[in-house]
Amino acid sequence: HRIVIVGGGAGGLELATRLGKTLGKRGTASVMLVDANLTHIWKPLLHEVAAGSLNSSEDELNYVAQAKWNHFEFQLGRMSGLDRANKKIQLAATYDEAGLELVPAREVPYDSLVISVGSTTNDFGTLGAAQHCLFLDTRKQAERFHQQLLNHYLRAHAGQTDKVEQISVAIVGAGATGVELAAELHNAAHELAAYGLDRIKPENMHITLIEAGPRVLPALPERIGGPVHKTLEKLGVNVMTNAAVSEVTADSLITADGNVIKASLKVWAAGIRAPGFLKDIDGLETNRINQLQV
């Protein structure tokens, strides 16, 4: 019996491991995990990668090694389609950074299929968000943010003027990711100064956290959100609630009521949706954010 699991996140990876240690080890089923990446890092840690407080190379898990240790097979690829009549999934071709094909497009047969592809950030179609904001859905995106943050510090460090250097970061969305990123960036500012990159003083990293709803951490009780809001303000984070972002430009965010927030680094961490390829895939019903109806 061929079990194919698409998506090696917290759900898919654990399922593949457990089935491999039982059915796979006994030879009563073949278990295959499919993911678009070779390694896994737990998504709730990506804000630490972005701020530089976590070394992603030390905290990542290699799918090939995990498969070897736990009696399942790993296939590198991104699911692009589904043929339910013939029980096959389609995987898109995989390319390296130079655009050369690493793994060709192919089909994988299954008897039981598990789709556990998780979510991506939802920018709600906000004008300019996709072009000018960074997202924290993947390790690569988190590392890109960290490199841009470092670039600001390195440029300031190499400068010869006496002017006070500043950096402004705006984070859209005061859920867990936005709140934790704001706190980690506050810590990162002190760490970078302690290591000698002190042309940008910790107090000159201006962090603005923007939330469309009435409070931070809206998914948690007020008894948690209230103290967190106060703590962020004590750290020097500018917390804006009831502020929906209507447009993003190259150097600022504009709220629905006309406020302009200048920012050299902009992170969108508000809302989620399922990956676009799931929308109406081979007749399966999806909701407005591409989730499969089950």
C-alpha cells in the first residue's frame, strides 16, 4: 500500500516518521514524503532566523537523513496537480539557483494521499504589499530579511560621517509572528551594538507594529495580549492598533485613515491562506483562502 504525504512541516513530517517506524519498518506499506525543500526548520522559529538569534543551519532537519533513519522515502518536489481517477500526483520540475533543472517534472502514484502543505502569508491583495514587503513563510525569506537588516548595519558601519544613523522597521500584523519578531529585533539591536556595529544605536532602531484589529495577539485572551502590549511599548516598540494598511510603497506604509509610516524594512505577517495550487484542484472544493473543504 503506497502512502504519499505532501508537505514536510510539523504535521507531515511527524506523520511520515510515525508511519515509517511502524508500517514502513514492517514492510506492510511504503511511505513517501514529498517536499519542495531538502531540509525542514520549524516555522514558528523563522522570526528568530530573521532577527539573527537562531542559526538555521544548526536547527534544521534533513529530510533525506530523517527518511533513512525512520524507514520512509523522501522525494524532492513541489506538488502542482492531482489526478484522482488514476491516483497520481504531479510534481513540478525543480531548478537550481542558476536555472538549471535538478529534478524533472514527474508523476507519483499513491493508494492513500495526505495533503499537509500548511499555509502562506495572506496579503489580502493590498496594493504594493507583494512588491515591497518581506514575508516569513520560508527559511529563505527569513534569511533574506536578516541579510537586509545586516546590510543596513554594515553600510552605517562603513560610513565616515558623524550623522546619527537610523533604521526603521514596520511589521504588519500583531499575531504571534509579528509580536515575537518585534521583540527579537529589539534584542538584535543590542547584540549588534555589543559586537561593534554601533553606528546604529539600539534606540535608533525604530520598530512599528501595525495591527488592523483592536489589540495585539487577537487569537489569545486579553489577559495575555494586554501585558504583551505594555511590554512591547516598554521596549520602545511603537504599537498601532485599529490601523489597517491600505497601501505599501517602496519606503512607507499607508493606513486606511491616511497615516504614513516610513520604513526601510517592511514585513507582512498578517493573515494566512493555503497555497494557490490547491484552488479547485481536480474538482476538490476549496474555501475563499484555498483551504480544502473536508
